[in-house]
Amino acid sequence: GAIGETRPIADARMRIETVDQAPFPDAAESLTLRLRLGFETGKAWGTSLLVEGEAVVPLVEDYNSTTNGNTGYPVVADPESYEINRLQLANTLLPDTTVTLGRQRVILDDHRFVGNVGWRQNEQTFDALRVVNRSIPNVVLDVGFVSQVNRIFGPDGLPGPTVGRFTGDTWLANASWLSPAGKLTAFGYLVDIEQLPQPVRDSSQTFGLRYTGERPLSKIKVSWIASWAAQQEFGANPLSFQNDYYLAELNGSYRSWTLGAGYEVLEGDGIKGFTTPLATLHRFQGWADKFLTTPRGGVEDLYLGATANVGPVALQLVWHDFQAEAFSQDYGSEWNASAAYKFGAKKNYEAMFKFADYQADEFATDTTKFWLQFAATF
């Protein structure tokens, strides 16, 4: 029965990405193809098997992939790679509980602390044991132990910030309660990373709260996000730091239009900034990816955004203003824009255009990025 209920997994994504970044004399130009093939069986004795392979193939390689040695170009972090993306067993014999063992995708809340970095061609996966329990009504308990993080730089990732694998004893705990007043989440992440050089070690323990909700006000739906977390060193990290994280976001929606504003702060103590090495970082602080590592003075990100659905096309426009948190420094500002069109009988095809323009002031350099991609899921 499990074999008979096996379903295939297949998707393809082709992307053009260009990066014009000062002071590089030439812009980076990449054309990459990402393919995933695999299968997931039905259940036997409450257990299913999922196997998925992934290949990232560069077709135009005028860019620094972090592994190809083309350091005369800006970075496009889509190196050539061939690997097992997911290989997991999922068991549901315990009441209201799913136990997943193996290489798997882990996304917690909005990806801010733990995510799969799905925007990059080679996604981030976790070699982990994860237990999710829903025995209590409206409560989800999610606990995991991670022995290895398989990063976007692939198995050939170079030592340092672009290393391909993080190893160490990492614990992830997330508990959420859905009430009439909104969703309240408490989380604790003990991240142990053995690979990074000592001066920039990201091993940390983070504990925090997150509250989300929405309310109709006449014809407008108001939604909000509020989050706080405290972080300090963990494990063998030789650094000593205590930094906090804050987020406040408010959105108003009318029909297919949404306007919103937010303020996100990652503190810094002048030596090290608040760190989120397992996050889907591209989702936050601008698509130009200038703050993948939080500066030692922290980051204050004030942003305004608008989204709209015009027929089958989803539009988004966001503006960011970046400041240092620990001292007076104007980092710069950034505009982001995107348009995505899903089509097909099952909406399993998508074409997307995306743009980011970072104007530097006292941090990093001017950077403009364009993306054009086509994706298909079967």
C-alpha cells in the first residue's frame, strides 16, 4: 500500500541574476538551472519515506559563486552543486505527533531565526530529529535536535563564512498557541556552530516571544506582528555578548491591496551584532543582501511596503532605511520591487521579475540587482 501511494516530486527553476556592485568594474551575470527529483511513499506502520535529489547547474558563469574562483565579479551565491537535498523518515504512530528523522526542510514562524533559504537555488536543509505535537487544542509543540546544517553553498563550500556545512549540537524549540486574540509563540534556539573562525563565532542561545494577529475594521483588515528575543553566547564561543532583537509591524488590507510599515532592530555591542545564522536572511533587511551578517553596531531597519494582486499578478514594493543601533551611523537605504505571475491549471508555473537597489551611505557599497526566473512544480 505504501508503495502504491508513492507520489513523485519534481520541480525546475531557471534564473537570470545580474549584480552591479561598486567597486567591481564588471557586473555579475548568471544563468542557473535548479532541478529537484524524488519521491515520497505512502505510510507503512505509520512511516513514510521521502527522497529528493537536487542539482544546480550554471549555464552562464560570469559571477562569483563563492566556489568557482571568479572573484573579479560580485557574488551570486548559487554555486554548482549536486547532492541529496532531503532524505527523511516521518512517523505518525504516536497520537497527534509527527516524528521526522533525517535530512529535512525546517521552517519556523516567518523564517527569521530558522528557515530553508528557499530563494537561493540550493536550499538549506537540516540533518535532524524533529518532533511536532498537537495533542493540546490550538497548541503546537515543535522540538528538534540538529547535528548538521546543509547550507546554500553546497558540499564544496569554502572554509569561513561560505562554508558548506555547519556541524554541532543545535537544539530548536518552538511552542505556539492560537487564541481568539491572535497567535502567541515562545521559542528557544541553542545554536552550536563548529566551523566558523573564532573572531566571528555565531554559536548563540536565543530566547524570545512572538505575537501575531488580525482584526477587521469596517472594510479594512488590520494585521500586526510583534516580536522580542534576547541572545548571548553559547557552547565554545569565545566571545561574550548580550544583544536583543525587536520587531513591530502593522499592515492594513483593503480588497487586494495592502499597505504596511515595520521597525526591526538587531542590537550590536560594538563587537558583535545579533546573529541569525540559520535564518532565511534574504527575506529581511532588503533583497540586496547587504546585512547577511549583522554589523558590530547592530541594525535598525525602518521599512514601508505595499502589495497588490492585479488579476493573476502579485506586485510588491518596499523601501528600507538602515541605521546603526549602537552608535550614530547612517548605513544607507534600499528599494525593492517584484512582480510574480502564476499560471497553469494548478497554478504550478510561475514567472517572476525582481529588483533591488541599495544606496550606500556609511556602510557597504552601492548595489543593484535584477532577477528574472521561471519555475515549474510537478
